[in-house]
Amino acid sequence: MPDYPQFLHTVLDTTDVRGLAEEPLYVHADPAGHPFCIFVA
């Protein structure tokens, strides 16, 4: 374990859980091939 905190997860907080779960989610890759997600409102 490192001696400093690490972010292991990202949490999105919302009052409209159903709406967030049904908004489009796109998964892309950066030029090095690492995936990242975009939530479209």
C-alpha cells in the first residue's frame, strides 16, 4: 500500500438516479488506447 491516498473509484451523486442510469454513455479511447467514458446529458 502507498503512503498516500489514491482514487480508486469515481462516484457521481444525483437526485435522479434513474435518469442518470438511462442517459447515453459513450466509451472512447485516448491516443494511447486508454478507455474513458463520456456521459451525455
